[in-house]
Amino acid sequence: MVGTTPGGLLDKRTKERLGRLLWSTLFFLVSIVYQELFLKLYCFRVIPLRGVICTALFSVPAAMLLGLWCCAVREKTAYRVLLCSTFCLCAWMATQTVYYYLFKTFLSLSSLIRVGMVAGEFGGLAVTNVIRCWFPILMECLPLGAAVMLRRRLICGEGMERRTKVYWAALALMIQMAVTLGVVSMDEGPLPLYHIYNQSDAAELSVTNFGVLTNTRLELKRLVFGVRPEEKPPEDWMDLLPEQEKTPQAYPVHGKDAQVMDIDFQTLAQEERDEELAAMHDYFARVEPTKKNEWTGFFEGKNLIWIVAEAFSSVAVNPELTPTLYRLSNEGFVFNNFYTPLWGLSTSDGEYVTTTGLIPKAGAWSYLQSAENYMPFGFGNQFSKRGYRTLAYHNNTYTYYGRDLSYPNMGYEYYGLGNGLEVTRSWPESDEEMMRLSVPEYIDDENFMVYYLTVSGHLNYNADQNAMSAKHWAAVEHLPYSEEVKGYLASQIELDRAVASLLKQLEEAGKLEDTVIVLSGDHYPYGLQDVQINELLGHEADPDFGKFKSALILWNSQMDEPVQVDKYCSSLDIMPTLANLFNLEYDSRLLAGRDILSDAPGLVIFYNYSFLSERGAYVSTREEFTPWGEVQVDDEEYLARTLEEIRDQFRYSALILDEDYYRVLFQQKEE
């Protein structure tokens, strides 16, 4: 037998090769676990024990294969392989650490594929921020230095025998299978590892529990083979529900006040041959719709100007610095518990949530994907049917994130930088100039619905790299804040001036009373760190949800007194709320968001399955539910019910996008 002595024992050479293989495997195992734990600590500030154990277990097969790769080739090649594999490992871990630190989300492979577009727009800003984040990069790259110093011990100069390679690879595969089977069945609770691992909807949850490398592998699997959200929750989840809710109930009957369209989901489900579509029909037949209410049609017939503002937050609302935003935030409808959650693709996903009332699909560019779908609830399509002129404006490159495709598909005439909106090129461009140039284009039309996406509030927040911060620096220079906070406030002054210009032009044209203004942020200002947001607040914000709390402006000059709304709500709810106020035709069962002004209970959903509701707050990464004050809640049952609802919202929002479901429902009927 090759590699053994006549007595059957391993010979000296074989022992030495196996020793090098074990050393190489141990090196990669220690390196990966160290890098994963550093990332968790640096990004999340805590390392859950469950996450440490699962991450370490999943790191073993990866370390075994990397070790085998370095020992399976001759010495010169092995040294290159060792350095190359360690460098790639360090580069990916450092990239994810810095990306999360800057944007509070992880870099997806789908975004990495389109990195050329991002680099072209924001390459300079990226380099600056990478330089500023030298410490985590250095810490994540320590294994590279260790590889250089230990290279003699880590590579096998003569390569490995073929049989040894096969056995070692097979052992790694068996360990991977055993770890997978063990991990996905080791936990119970309302958000089990089974769902996190198999669906990986939330990268933060996946990284917290399994690590960056496993999250990357799962995402790559989805990109190559596709993925369908699971058909049903695992049994341990369903066991938490009352017995009568574990089996399907009869289809509900809705009253005349239900916010629904004439869609016979029950018949569609019975006649549909496609199992996926049949399941969707059946699900939507069982969803409880919101109801029409005293505000239904309150703004019907008026014009609408809808603004999604870059990094707008309530921390920027100030009576001296941003008086227009301050006035509008405290007049009209005043939403006291409004939140702007951050989604995977920041601005684009923030837009998608706000304008569609759907949750974006994980690992995808949902707004761009929707450009190929039938989108009848897009407000451009809705208002144009009523004879309105519908336009969209963006004062940055018009093709960015594929807006030249998605906006027209939502029913808008679209004008951006390079496509009919010739604002002065700078970084970032001026919101006020966009208003000054665009409003005259539609102000004389009898009816108009206009959508704006602003850019002046974009990071970085300093006078050297942000033209809008520099423009208004004199107004903030005296404030007792850090440079970044001053820069952010200065950028929001530009937004305030833009809204003031808009109102002035509307008033001069006699259109102000007939126009509704809506404004919210695409995401919170993640260019500021938590400590800097606390500077603005003057106190320490809730570490889990505080930075996401924001303002929603919903205003019309004819509203005599402000309408206070205390319900928990978010950007996901804006579209159905506006649809109800303007009495547009829509079916509330087909949206993840809810009409805020209806009697439906409030629910704020975050991309990692955390939530806020009238009963309490749930932090998914710690599996911790905290009831509000004296509220009495059956924690397990309430969590099971609410998280099942949230899982359904994620699942069916993704399926609406993937199946082009609105086309299935409506276009054939219209044709």
C-alpha cells in the first residue's frame, strides 16, 4: 500500500505530509474563526454564543479544503496558493467589515456583480472611507502576515497522494453535511435556525449565526440555482400557535368597507395548475384587508408631489436651520412613531419599499427587476389613468440603479441628470436647483403627480467632499457638533431650501391649496455613526431602533389643524396610506404595507425580522421581546403569530416580484 510500511504503519514521509496538512487546516481554521469573531464584535458589538459555536463549526470544512488546496501541489505553486487564498479571505472579510460599518448592511454578490456602476459614481468616496477604516482592515489582514511567517510549516513541498486528497475532501464534505443537519435542527423558538439557514432573507441574521463565509456560500447558491421561500414554517414554530390556527380556515368574507378589488382568489386558486401561483392565490384569499375609513378620498382630486429625500431624518428637522421642513413636519398629518428601516440596497430598496408597499427581495435589485413586471399600482400608472400628467425627477445620473427603466415602468415621464434635467454637475447635486428647473415644466398643467428623488443629503458629510455641505457651511460652523454632524445638517439645509422653493412656486401659480406634499427619507443617515446621531438628539438613542425613527411629512395647506397619529408605522406603509387618501383603486391584501389611518394594528418590519408594534419591540439577533410598559402579552404566542406574518410578508413580496404576479392577476383581464 502506497505510503505505508510493510507493517501497515504510515511511513515518515506520509506522516510529515499529514502533519503539514493538519497544520495548514488549523491555520485556516484559526484565521477564519478569528476574522469572523472580529467582524461580529466590530459590527455588532456583541457576539452571541450560538453564533460563535455555529460559525466555528461551519468554518471547519472550509478550513479543511483550503488546507488541502495548499498541500496538494508542489512547493512553488503551494506558496502562491497559500498567499492567494489567504489574501482573498482577508480581502473579503475586510470588505464586508468596512461595508457594514459604513452602510449598516453587507455587500451582496448581486451588488458586487454591478460594482462597476457603483465605482464609477462613488469611487472617490469609497477610497476615502476605506482609508478612514484602516483599523478593521489591518485587523482582518493579520492572517496574511501570519501566512508569510509560517509558510514553511503550512505547505507540503512534494504534494499529497491522490488517495489522501480524496479521503480528506470526503471527510470535509461529511463534516459539512453533519454540521448542516445538526445546526438547522439544534434550535427552537419563533425564529429558528432552520429558516435563517435555508432562506437567508436577512444577511445580518445569517452572518450573526453562521458567519460571512457561510452567508456568501448561501447567497452564491441562490444566485446559481435560484431559491423559493419555504412552503411553510417548521413544526416547532407552528407548535407555538393555538391549535385551531394550525390548519387552514375557511376563506373569510369581507364587508363592503374592505379595501379590496374584485378578485376571486378562491376560484383562481382552485383553477390554477401552477402550484406556486395556486398557493399565492390561496394566501391572498386569506389575508385580512384594511378597511376604508374617514380619510378615504380625503385628498381625491388634488395634485401630489411625492419626495423621497436622500438620508432625510427627523434629527435634521430644526426650526432655525430647516424651518420649512420643521413647519411641514408639525402641520398636516403628524406621525409620532414613524420609522425608516434600512434595507439591503439602501436607496434603491428604500425607494422600492416606499413606492410599492412591498418588501424588497434579499440579494436582488428589486426596483430594477420590477422594471420588467406589470406594475398597475405604480402611482404614475394610477394617476395617469385619471388624466394627470405624471413625472419623475432625480438630480443625479439618470441611469443609476436602472431608474431609466423602473421609473417609466411605474408610469412616469422621467428626467434626470443626462436625460433632460441639466442641473449643475457637482457632488452631490443641488436639490434646490432641481426644484427651480423642474417645477415650471408642469406648474401650468391642470393636474399633475410628480415624484422626486433627491441627492443633496448624500454622504460624505464635510465641506471638502460635499458641495452642499460647503454651500451651507456658514450656517452650521458655529454649532457645537462634530464635523460630520455639521456637514449632515448643512446638506439638509439644501433640502429645506428646495422644499421652500417648491412651495413658493406652487403658491405663486395658485396651486398650493390643491397640492399635497409628501416627504420621507430613503434611509437613515448612515453616513453618521451612532454616537454622532446621539449628538443631534442630545441623548443616547435606543441602540436597536432609535436611529431609524424619523419623520413623514404629509401636508396640505388647507388642513387647519395637525392630525396626530401615534400608531407605529414605517416607509412600507406610505403607498397604501396615500392610495386610500386619494381614493385610488388598489387591493390591500396584495401589499405588505398597511394604510396607517385605518384601524389595522401598527407594525414596523425591519430587514432582519426585528419589529416594533403596539405591544412591544422584538430584536431578532438577540431573540428578545420587550413589551411596552404594562402591556400584558403572551410572548410566545404573540411572537409566533407576528413572526409568521412577517415571514409571509417577506415570502409573498418576493413571489409577487419573481412571478410578475400583478400581470397574472390583471393584465389578461384588461387585455
